[in-house]
Amino acid sequence: MTERLGRPFEYFLDGLDAKTVARTLAALDERAQAALAQRRYAAAEAAFVELARLASAHADADAELAALLGLGEALLGLRRLAEANELLRRALPLARDPLTTCRAVRGLGYVAHLEGRLHDAAREYRAALALVPTLPKPAPALHGELLAYLSTMLFRLGQFDDSLAAATESLGLLEAGAPARVAEARMNLGFIHYSLGEYAEAAEEYRLGLRIAEQYEDLQTIFRIRNNWAMVLIESGQPDGALTHLALAVTMARRLADVTGECHALTELARCHLARGATAEARASAEEAVGRSHTCGLTDEVARAGIVLGAVSAAERQSQKALRYLTGAYRHATAAGMGYEAIVAGHLLARVTARWGRAADAVRLHDDVFAALRRLSPQEVYGVMQMAKTFDAAIDRALEPASSPA
């Protein structure tokens, strides 16, 4: 309306009584919250910035707090973590009710989550969950989301039984009160089953989750499920089935302008081609993943794609290239604390190094890999060995002596 009439919003608030202004600002907050719930983060950011400006002009403390908190959550959705963290920390001591406090704490937990501070994230999620019983009315979406996030942290901390329990409880809450979010819970359960090597259970969760995400046209979740389901199919020896999922995942990531997701999907597509024995296609996808990731500063993804390129080069009997790619990936993964990737890259590098006649270097690498494996739980060891399986098969095809002619 303000655009059509060519007047700023505050023009229509001038002269109104305080009660009417407060109601109008509350309506603006609801509209911004709706954009936030729909994950239209850029639209939510713009709406909360406008709300903050108007609330400040009319000295409405409640609306100012709503804008501060909402803007922090919108920036979190946009992955502008430093800005989001600052706003959420400013909002927390100003909170006057359990819901506002819970949202602020949840947001701070998610910042830690995305920054890889697992213990900090788990602590914040537990603090937010402790506030749920004090909320003035049930909030199943918030409750279920907190449990899902906590489940992810617990899994990464090696607390597998607690992780599965939290994920299962999250699913029940979301099915009862927030059906549009059920696909995320299914995806979370699928990832837990995948990581434990329970591929049939993982595939079923992803199948159910994909159907729900498609029903609600949740493109971001559809993309993530297809990408994760493809990983299950690769590990379970069905790379041809993974190919369609990954081709669609790459297309969807580009449509969503999700550069990080696109680069990860390209790396998985390369791994899928490698598992199929299609080394030319694997090299092309991995080189594209490296190029895109390098341009966008995604150094971790450069390392992941570098592992694929190293295995492809070994499969093509280009030993010098294999050593170069695997050495770069191993050094970065080790320095960056990428435990699984460091183990896989080190394992493959040791194999290629030994084949090249550098036995002492190969022994040192194997010792480092075994030391890293001993620091993992049995479930984590299983997971990392599954990651290595596809690459080992490719190198086996190249390094095993050819059969004698009949």
C-alpha cells in the first residue's frame, strides 16, 4: 500500500494514538515472522529492519525487541553468523518472557552449531528445551526443531542412543503439531541410520521424507534429502540409483542459489561416477567441484573434491597427479580438523605412496591413520571405513595386477 501511494509507512502512523500504533507494529512483526517461518530470509530481514526503524521512531520497546530478535534469526538463516550472534546476544538480556528467551537461546545454539562448536551448541539447545515447559502455550514446531538440532549435536559427539531418542521424539512432536517440518525430522533419522550403516532404514526414512517435502514444496529439504539418499545408495552398492538424485540435487542447489550445497552435490556426483567406474565423468564433476569451491572460498569442499580427484587419477594410473591431489587434501583436512576426510585421504595417500616405492612415508601415513582411528568410537570407525570403500575400489582397479591371459 505504501508503495502504491508513494508515501513512507511512518506517514500513516503519524497522529495515531499509541494503542493503534502498537497494534500496527505488531501486525508488521507478524508479517515478518511469517516470512521467517517460510524461510524467506531476505524478505524477513527487510521487514524486521523496517520494524526496527518504526519501533525506534515511536519508542516502542516491545516492538524494538521483536525486531532485534527477528532480525537476528533472519540473518542466521542467511548464514551471516557474526551479525546474527551479535543481535541475538543483545536480545537475550532484554527478553521479558520465556518464548523470547527460548528463541534467543535457540538462535545462539544454532550459531554454535553452524560454527562447529558442538558442546556449546548442545548446551544452548538443552537450555532452550528447559524453557519449553514454561511457555504460555504449546510450541510443537519450536520444541521439535530444538530436539532435532540437539539430536544432530549428540550424534556428532558420539552419543548415538541419546541422538536417536531425541530424533524420534522430535518426529512425534512435528507430526502432531507442525506437519510441514516432518520431512526434516525424517531426514535427521535417515542420517543417523546411514551413519550407523543401517542403509535399508535410512532409505525408508528418506523416501518418506521426500514425499512429505514434495507435498509442501520445500525445495531446500528436497535438495538435502536427495543428496543424502544418494550417499546411502553409493555406500550400499547402488550408484546407478544415486545418479538421478545427485543430478537433480545439483540442479536444485543452483536454482536455490545454494553455492555450498551445489559444491557438495558436485563432489558426491563425482564420487557416484567413480563408484560406477565412469572415471572421465568423475573427473569432470570433481574438477567442477574444485573450481566452484575454490572461487567461493570453500576450502573444505576443495579438499573433499581433491580426494575424489586423487582416486580418479590413481584409477587412471596418473600417479603424480594422484599424489598431488591426495597430499593437498590430506594436509588441509588434517589442519582443518576434518577427521573423517583426513583419515580417508591419509589412507589413500599411503596406498599410492607405497606403490610409488616410498615405503617409509607410507608407513608413517598408516601410523597416523591408525592413531586417528583409535580415537574414534566403533560407530565412527564404521562410518569412515564406508567412506573409504568407494575410493579403495577405484584404486584397486588401477593397482591390482592384471589377470594373466587364458
